[in-house]
Amino acid sequence: MDAPSRPPRDNEVFISVGRKSTQWSRVDYGNNLCFGRYWFVRDSCGIVCCIFTWLLIAYAIFAVNVVIINSAIARAAIYFAWCNGILFNGLVLLAVVSHVRTVMSEPGIVQKNTATDERIRELELAPGTVIMRCPKCVCIKPERAHHCSICKRCVRKMDHHCPWVNNCVGENNQKYFVLFTLYIASLSLHAIILTIHQFVLCVDKEFAGCSAMNPPTSIILLIFLLFEGLLFFLFTTIMFCTQFCAIWNDETGIEQLQSSKERTWQRRKRFHGLRVVFGDQCSIWWLCPVVAPRFAGRDKPYQYSVVDTEEHAREPLRPEIT
């Protein structure tokens, strides 16, 4: 069934199942709505984790700029201060934008109430047709979609629910999540290098004039910065590698836990998986969290799939709903 000629507007999805199709239908976000327009999961634990993430980033900005960059300016190392200041704060900006986009982007939710008895009768499905249905959303589940108990919605190509972004990582926001882990890991590594360099300078000068602050305060701030940098570098590096492998192998975190017999889809070629997540053409825009990836190349992202199986061929005329 061909989709309408015009592209989807915000919060719209094309529903196409069986012999009949509906036009563009506005997706109901339910309670997961912010300012009447943006997707935002109202989960207290996730909100606390998001605020905690921003506070840690704010502390890193303060420690690097006040303790390290200012001390470089004070000792007339202007080139060092400018280069590292621009690099670190640029990475911070990219990380914050990536985080906000991940938090506020709808991950690929499935329209509710598309599998009611009335809607099923309207579809005029062939006898023996099997429809995968979510009993909680009462929706026709697309292939590779899973229900999130926190978002309380089915999410297309759901990888996992991450409390640090207070959102599911799914088909529509995986690019932003990958970029978030990449930029946090990069700025953490940069902060570690700057902190070690600052420690060496302070030891050489016996902590005399190595910072605008008094030595005890500078040492405490640098120790916390080093600990934070190491912790976040290890965590986000592992997450980035996990996400990259999942995209490369076309297998989400949930699907990795399933047996091979449960997989009914055909895996994409490995580079094609990257293009689906980041965009059609490999370019510098893959690294930009402001640019949304194009949906071209995905397997019918706005259409629900119906699977026919021989074992259900002799079932009653009314379609089975699982």
C-alpha cells in the first residue's frame, strides 16, 4: 500500500495494514507532552538523572574554565588557553545539544488503539492473517517494536530506556544518543588531559601561583574533575561502542537478548545501518546534533507490517490477535 504523496507533519504517522489504509493520523503523545508540542517523559527518576547530568556538566565547565584556563591566561599561555578553551567548550555545546535533542525527540512511538475490534473489522484482512498486537497500547505492533513500561508506549526499533536522557533510545533519536555519548567521552578525555597537565604544573611550581584560587581549593576541584572525567569517559565510551556495534550489526540491545529463532527480519548491510541512523550520505552532518537524519532507506517507517504464517492458515476467518 503506497503512502500519501505529501510528507508527514509533526506527530503524524501513516497507517497501512491489510487491504485498507488510513490517511495521515496524528500520534497521541498522552501525558508525555511538554509545552503542548514536545515529547517529554514524565518520569521522576529520569528527570532527576537529567538534572544531575546537567549539574555535572556545569561543574566541569566551571572547573576547566576557572581553574585551568584562567591559570593559563595568568601565566601568559594565551595560545594554550584559547585553543583548549574553544575545544572544550565546543565539545560541551555539542554534548548539551545532543542531550537535549535525545530528551525532547519522540523515539518512534506507535499510534495507540489501532487494534481494537472495530479497527480490525475495518481492515478486511484475509483469513488466517496474524497481527501482532500490544495488549497495553491496544495497537498493531510494527516488526521490531517493543513496549516501554516507563514511556508507556510501544517504540519502533527500541534499543533501551536510558534514565540519563529520560527517554527511550529508538528509531527516531538514536543518532542524538550516539552523538551524546561520543561528545561526553571526548570532552571527558580532554578534561582528564587538562587536569593531569595542571597537576604537573602545580607540582613543578610547588602550588605557587598555579591557579587564581588558593592551593587547597584548586586541588580539591581538580581531584573531583579528574574523578568525574574518568568515570564518564569509561561509561560513555562503553555506551558508544555498544551503540555503534548495534547499528553496525543491525541489532538493538533488546534483540541481542532474543534467540535467533525469534528474529524474522533481514539484517541490513552494515554501512547501510549507519546511513539509516545518521543520514543517507556520509558527511560532516553525521556529527551535527542539530541536523535531523533523513528517513530514506528505512523499512517502511510509517507503515505497520502484517505477517502471514502457514500454521494459522486453517484458523477461523476472524484474524488472530497476539
